[in-house]
Amino acid sequence: MKLRTLLASLAILVLSTGIAFAATQFQVTTGLFDPAKTFLVQAQWLDGIGCPTNGKISLDGTTTTPYQDTGCPTGDTADSHNQGLLLAKTGPTGNVASAVAEVSGVQGMILTELGYDIRKPGAAADARGSHCGAGAPRFNVVTQDGVTHFVGCNSPLATVTAASTGWLRLRWTSAQLLAAGIATNAQVKSITIVFDEGQDTGPDNFGLAVLDNIDVNGTLTGAGQSSTKDHGKGHGEKHDKNHGDHDHDDNDNDNDDQGDD
């Protein structure tokens, strides 16, 4: 009887561990929303543009020494080519087109943390480096009730947990996610990273951002798949309802199609 109880307990432990492990795995795959074929947006994972956690440099072209950027004290151990996520929008914000990245493997999760590293010095509001606006780059989080919630690069304001001359590590924890309308017990239906602010949007007027180490509940993904697929719906429509000039707490159902293919 004791042996049977022990085996049952071990089985429960293994099953629970397996579920927990499965729940922490996710992928980030890029795509485009460009229904009119303007060819003014781009989303790609590219080698060599990410934040180096376990990198190396060569000062003589032959030998190498370890190199780590203090803006990313931890990273994705599976990223061997220092990939980064390039998101760009050329031209005006009003163009109905977006660079997007789908975060898969998150359905059913209860969020405690979202974040990423952004290639930018100083602070999120700094005009230098990657664009970091209220509306882009942003997480579109669709909860199981069908409501889309917006977590923009500087709205709600993130906590900077690490910084260097080139990178900022931004984190939105439960309180900040709640400010975006995501209840502490809400289950996720989908998460999409959207970039749809162009070169007419200040303070940088750059229309481009480089991200790395996408963080979902403390698990980092610093490499992914790139796709040239155009998404036919859901990522760039109704721009005026998606950005920092609107109240993020409204989260109305007019945007349910955002980030939900």
C-alpha cells in the first residue's frame, strides 16, 4: 500500500512538472499586416542585432574574449547567433500596415509578467535609439473573454530592471498589467507584438525598433522564426483606437480582432 501511494505521488509530481514545463514554452514568429501591399513594413529575426548576454568580441580579428551587455544580464540560452527582433514602419503612421510578431504557446496562461529588451539608451522616453511610444512596439493581449488589452512601450510605464548605453530591459508586472485592464486571474487567448507607428511619430521620428529576449512570465525567447506571410486582418486596422492618444483602460470590443488570427 505504501509503495502504491508512493508511486501515485511520484506520478502526480511528474505530471505536474510536465504541465509546468509545457506552460513555459513559447515561440515568437514574425509576420506582416500589409493588405494594400505598400511594402513599407518589416518584421524579422536577424542575427547579430540582439543584446549579447554570452557574447564574444575580437580585438585582433583572431582571438576572442567574452562580452556581455549589462542591459541583458540574462538571455535565451538557445540563441547562439545573438538574434534580435527588427520591427519597422517606413513613412506615415496613418498607412494601414503593421509589423507583427505572434507569440504562440501562451493560450490559457495567467500573466504575471511581460517584457522585452529594447535597443535604446537612457530611458524609454529618450529620443535616441529604437522607437518606444505609447502604441508601439506594444503587446496586444487578448484574454479568453475576447477583449484586447494594449501594453505599449511607455503606456503603461514599465519598470526598467537593467540598462546600459545600448539597451533597456522593460518589465510589466501584475500591477502594471492590471493598469492595462488585464485582471490578475484573466487567462490569455493570444498575444501579438505590434509595431505600427511610422516616421511621423516623435520624439524619435525613427519608425523602427529592435527588441530581444521577449519575456512571458519570466521565460525569455531571444530567437524566433521569420515569415513573409501577410496577415489579412487584425493588426493594423483602426489605428486611432490602438495608440497612446486613447484611454488604454477602455479596451473595447471594437478591437477584438487585434492580434487574434
